[in-house]
Amino acid sequence: MTDINPTTLAHTHSTPSAASALIGDPSQFGRVGEDGTVFVRTSEGEKPVGSYPGKSAEEALAYFVRKFEALASEVALTAARITSGAMVPQDAYEAVKKLRQQVRELNGVGDLDALAQSVEQIEPLIEGHREAYEAKKAAESAVKAARREQILVEKEKILAEAESLALSENWKVTGDRLKSLLDEWKAAPRLDKKSDADFWKRFSASRNKFDKRRRTHFAQLEATTSKVTEAKNAIIAEAEKLATSTDWVATARRFKVLMDSWKAAGRGKKNDDAKNWARFKAAQDQFFAAKNADLEKREVSMTANLAKREELIVQIEALIPFTDVKAAKNSFRELMRSWEKIGITHRDKRASFDARVEKIEAEIKAAEADVWRKTDPAAKARAAEVVAQLTESVENYTKIAAKAQSAGNEKKAKEALESAEARKVWLAEAQKHLAEFN
């Protein structure tokens, strides 16, 4: 229930009885008995409405007053909705019927007689404000009709433009515009099913008419000799520019694309096709002849380079084994300078050579890392510290054993000697590790 301020209800002109039922203190119509039962006074006498166990008399009385106020508020709201024309008369009669029952069954404290009277004053309002309800419905219908008229105008505008474009020969611009009109159509509000279906039939017919004409146009255009000749002339022009290119791989790929384009262009006049093909093939043959000649030269060069690498890889691999890491590293660096100066070699053979070089380089780097590990001052200091600690520990356990033996404590002496022996083993390993740094 929505709470309504009693002062507000007191100024509601359409529901004077509902308002008067809340004016003043509703609790004046009730009392709480000694046993906690709450009573309400009516014109027919006093009657019990219930109790609120565990609460004070004031709290119990307030609880039943709130129930009364909630129903009084609902009565006032129902009257206000009827007066404003917000309720259908049939719904209004049902609401009054329900309110009567609620008032009869209400267990609340307040002026129940006034509240019942206020309910009875609502029903006459229904017929009195039927005109307001009908006016409201008429206004809503007018708004709906105006909105429908607006939608009709919008869709008629789209249709008119689509129908005007059906015979256009501006293929790209018109095609894009029809797509935009389709998006506008989809975004426009819907009408009733039949009207929308009729509009769509007209719109779709315009689009289909344009699309059919456009497809026919381009099919005919593609079929014309001038189009084929134009396409092949462009292919020939590019082929003749590429005939002297030395970018062998990229240009060979491009010639393949041009050949595919030539086949896709279709056939023109027989004489023109023969002449054009002779020009295209001449440019293609010129490029591939130069490419093959260059490949033969490179084959000779790569064979010579292969021999150089075979000779140099022997020197590189001869660096292993070595005792002087620094000297090996310097020698490897010098040999690699010569290695990098050698020109191109067959890719598959170059890969195997590179793998052998990488293996030598990895061994030198590993040895260099091992040297660094053995000469690292910080690591050496840590190793020396471990030796010192273990030496001291052995000495301490030896002293403890000697002292225990003097005292006749053989068990303690034995344990101390065992601990000393164990640490001697660890000490030997630590001393061995320390010796690596020397």
C-alpha cells in the first residue's frame, strides 16, 4: 500500500469522506484492554480487532491504526484515479466492490463508519467521470492515429524514393542509396501486418527491378569486346614494364597473377587477341630468360661459396677442444667475420652449416659461463665461508667429544665424534668446491 499524508487527503475535493476519515487522530476510535486486546468503537458499538503480543498498549493501538490508514489511503487513491479518467468503468466498479469487502473485514482502528461512507460515495463518481475516461481514450486514439499517419508518411517517403531510383543507371551511388533506404525501412516503426506487407511488396519490387537491370548491364558490359581489349591492354602495359625487372621472386609471382588475369578477361576479337598475346608473351619470355640466366650465374657463385664454407667450417670446428676460452672466443670471432663475408649459398646446405657453427658457438659460451662461475668473487667468498663454518663445526664437535670422554660420558663422546665425522665429509666436498675457484 502507498502511504498518503492525511493533510493531503484533507484537501482532495473529489473524496471528502475519505479525507474526513483520516482527519484528526484515528486512535481516538480505539482502546487497548488490560489483556492486550485492541477494540474499535463504531456506530454499532465496540468490537475487538485483535492484539499485538509482546508490544506495549501504544504500539498495539498504533499497529491497528496503520491498517486503517492504509485502507483509507487506497480508497482515496481509487477515487482519484476514477476522477482523472485513469480507470476503465468496469475496472472501477470491481475496485469499489473489493473496497467494500475490505472495509467490512478490516481489523483496524479509526472512523470505520466514515470510511465505509467514503467507499459508497465513490460509485456515483464512476458514471460522473465516464465522460473524462471516454475523452482520455479518444485523446489516446487520436495520438495513436496521428502516430500511424506519421509512420505512413515516413514509409511513403521511403517508397517514393525507392521507386524513383528503380530506373537509375548510376549503379554505385544508387545501389548504396537503396541499401541506406533498406536500413531506414528496418528502423521505421511497424504498422499493422497487412499495411506493412503491402508497403514491403512495393519497396521490394523497386529494389529487385534496379538489381535486375544492374546485373544485366554488367553482364553485357563484361561480354563486350572493348571491355576485354581494355583489360588485356592494361595487363600488357604492366607486363612490358616488368620485363626488365630484376626482383626475380616478386616479379615471377606478379607474372603469374597477370596470366590468371589474362585468362579471366575472356576472349576478344580473334585478330586482336593474337596480337595482344604475342606482346604479352614476349614481355614474359624476356623476363624469365633474364631470370634463368641470372640463376645460372648464381649457381656458379653459390657453388664457389659452398666450397669456401666447407673449408672455413673445418677451421671453426677445429677450435674444439680448447683450454683457453678467451683465445678460442677471439679466434671464433675472426673466423665468423670471414664466414659472414661469403656470399649466398644454397639454402638447404647453408642451414646445415649454420647449425654446426651454432654448436661451436654454444660450447664457447658455455665454457665462458663456467669460467665466470669459477672466478666470481661473490661465489668464491660464499664457498670459503662454508669451508670455514664446517671447519669450525668439526673442531667444536671434536672438543665436545674430548671433554665428554674426560668426564666419562662415552655416549655423548660417541655422538659428538659421529657428528664431527659427518661434517668432515661435508667439509671435504666444500674444500673441493672452493679449490675450483683457484
